[in-house]
Amino acid sequence: MQIEIINNFEKLKQLRADWDAVYNADPVANFFLSWVWLSGWFAILSDRWFVLAARSDDDSTYIAFFPLIFRKEQEENKGIYHELCMGGNSMADYTGIICIPGYEEKVIFAFSHYIEKQINWSIFHLENILDTDPRMALLINHFSGNKFERQRWRISNKDDVDNYICPYIHLPETWDDYLYNVLTLKMRRNIRRFIRTVENSDDFQIIQTTADNLDRHIEVLIRLWKLRWQDKKGDKCSQITEFLNKILRYCFANNCLYFPVLYQGDLPIGAIASWMDYEKKSILFYVTARDDRFNNPAPGIILNAYGIKYAIENGFKTYDFLRGNEPYKFSFGAKERLIKHIVIKRKVLNSQKSDCDLDPITEALQQAIQHHQSDRLAEAEQGYLQILEKQPQHLQALQHLGALMQQKEDYQSAEKYFKIALQVDRESPQTWFGLGNLYQAKFLFSEAINAYQKVLKLQPNAVAVYNNLGYTFQLQEKWEEAIASYQKALEIQPKCIEADVNLGNALYARGQLSPEKQSHYAILNYDLGVSRQKAGDLKTAILYYQQAIVMNPELVKARHHLETALQEKSV
């Protein structure tokens, strides 16, 4: 068994297809172990994260991933010591590993041995692991005997809520089945009465979150949440609300956020935010907030009832209330799922250098990448250049700096850094992809196509490459080749929104799109424009807005956003 350490975003991005394949195959996997969630969480996290990635001895494909966090702590009586924590902590309700079925015992043995021998830690927190996961039991059993102390932690909650109980509903096929076979008579009557109140009233309405109202709805949720929890959470309040603001935007951009808000007139009185896991057919109810002055209809009951109804009607099989055994959750017909927190302590600290003790260059690169992802381009550029002063052939710094220079439209510098990166490694798909994007931006189409084709020889299922290759053909009005490339991208990843939109745009240009589809793709172009504008990519955002207006000239919000994007770009 081969174990690798993954500790940078570039490598994590490269692993997307492998991670998704393992996640999809693992029947125990949950949303908090998905690539989408963890990549978003790691981008926010200030602690040092890494992933143990396992390959079998006789196969080059990955078979398991174990996300972890490495922290340095200091106490007066202990001095400096290291803690190892599960990768989702402290914002994931479930943690664990993902693994291809059939490899569990070998993988757990390899992970356990690596963690014991190669990582320098004093305390290992296995928090929020499923009580019934046999893989975690195997891992815990490895750390026994004279070398380790083990104990089960339970943190008491002042309001008597047990956060080691996670209620969930196994959803039936239809809404009527749920009403009559899951709920009590009293709850069924209450839900029907509240739903009638909302549906038959001009005063109440439930509004789903879109790109237009995302900012407003996040502000509403956080404001209402703080009204109830600010005093109890104390110093942690600002940290939690900052996390919510970032993760809600991230999950919205990645099409995994269910976020309805209940209004009475123009006044928002309740909101819930849930994660949607299409692969595992699960909706995970993550955070709620309400105005306590209103209870008829009760915002929490209404919004959860609508969430359950939405889940059933859209083919989801589980509605998960996550941590906390609050009575209202069981009134919806929920059953219990248990989690636990196991703490393992070394009796004698392993003094060898840890694979997770990153060198200064690696730490500097991670910091520069975080600046880059947060659109702090000057800080990112300075970070990459400082790395290259010490290591002129640092491949990732060259690749990222090339992409940054292209973003600044300094194409000459971008090409210089990409070509130096090719001198370091001519078989790097990331460098060829960056060079392809650069040539596309410079309208050097033959060179761009050649670069993309080199990537596909190295990574035949690279969705982003097929999408960008299609757009290169589209810019030349080679419609058949463009459409074929977009279709190939969607064949590999059916939910790739960029490829879907580009395919719609190509079909529109060919006159092969119905009026209904034109309206649909106009909205999708607009939504992508908003997403790219928020990411600081104004050039691409403007193109999406313009295409949305071409498809639907009556789309006023696209015209408004186009105007603001053009003004912002001219500053």
C-alpha cells in the first residue's frame, strides 16, 4: 500500500476526479467528506490541513482518502505539542475516511501505521465519527497497548441538547406517504395547516435563494442567527458568522445549497440553509434562524416541512437534521444516528520529524495561493516571486505566477513563466493547461488547441480542458467541434455548469435552441456572470452578461450587472 501526503490546493484540485470516484463508490461516505465540501472548508481554514491518499501496490489509482488537520498547541505545563484532528473539524457534523469497498482493512492498517510512525503528534482527536462505522473502530483499535491512552469525550451542552445524536429521516417516495406513514396525526395536521396559511395568504411567501438575492439572504440569516446566539457563543460568534458567510457563498457557487427564506410581507422572519448531496441523495439541514416574535405559522416548522417536501419531490432519500437531539426534529419523524468523539494520547511523544512539518517554502506557497484565491493579487504575486528567488525552478510557483500574470493581462510575463515551468517538467498537465488558456486569451488558436491536446494525452478525462477546448473552437466558429467538446465534458461530468452553458450558447448560435431553452440559458449565463464577477474575473463575467442579454433582451438584471461590471473594469 502506498501512502501520499496531499497538502496543497493545486494537488487537491488535480485529485477531483479520483476523489469523486472513491466518494461515489463508498456507501458510508457523506457530504462532509466530499471534495466540494472539503475544498471549500480547507480554503477557509487557518490551521494546516493535509490528506492521506492511498494507492494499492498493484494499481496506480487512488482507493482511499483520509482528510486531517495538524495543529500546534502550547500550554504552560506541557510546552508546545501537536494535535491531530479530523479534516472537517470543527464545522463538519460527520467525519471519517472514504474508501473503495473491499480495501477497508488494508487501507486502515496502512493509514494507522503511517499516522503512528510518520506523523509527530501528542493527541489525536477523532471527533464526530459515526458510532457504527467499522472502519473507524479498526483505526481506533490500532492505537492501544502500552503506547497510547484512549478515552471517549463527551462535551455537555448547557441547554440539555445531546450533540452526539443526529436525527435523520429516511424519506418515502411521495409527500403523501411521508404525511400519512411517517408523521403523527397531530404533526400532520399542523404541517398542513401551516402550509395552507402560507399558500393561501398574500402576506406570506417562501423565496428561494438566487444570485440576485444571495447577499440579502445571507445577511438575513446571519442577523437572525446572531439575535438568538450571540450572547451564548460569545467570542466565537464572529468566527462562526464569518465562516457561514464564506461557506454559504461557496456552496451556492457549487450548486449544493438549499436556502429558502420565509417572508411576511417584506419582512424576513425565518431562514434555513442546507447542503444538497446529489450523489448520496441526501439533504443536510445545517443552520437555521428565525424571528422569535412570529410563531403562527412557526417559521422553523414551515421551512423544514417545505425542505422535506422539496427533498422528496426531487428524488432525495434522506433528510438529515445533523447534530443535536432537539425535540422538534423528532416531531418530523426522525430516527437517531449516533456519533462519538474519541481522544488518543501518546504516552511517549514520537520525536522524529513529521511529514506534516512543512518547510517554509511550502507554507509560503500555501499562503500565496490563499491570497490568489481571495483576489489579493499583489500579495500573491509577491509571495510567488519570493519563492522563486529561493527556488527559481519551483514548479507550482511558476504555474501560479503564470496564471496570475494572465489574469492581470500581462501576457508576455505569463508566457515566460509557463515556458520556464515546461523546462522544469514537460509532462505537467497543469502547465500545458495554463499555456492553453493563455494562448486562447491571445487568440492564438492553433497553439491553444495543441496545448489542450497535450493535457488530454496526460489526463484523458479532464473536464475543464474539454470545456476550454470547445470554447477555442467556438471562438473560430467551428461549431461542430465546439459542440462535440462540450458534449464530451458533460459526458464525463454531467453537472458541469460551464460546459452546459457553453453548449447552450453554441446551439443558440447555430439556431438550434427553442425559445424556452433560450430563456433558461439566458438565466444560466447571468448566474455564471454573477459568480465570475464576485470572483474578480470581470472579463469573463462581462461575456456571460452580454450573452444573457442576447438570448433574452428583457433580462433587466443582466443589463444592470453588465453596467456595473463595465464600470468596475474601467476603474
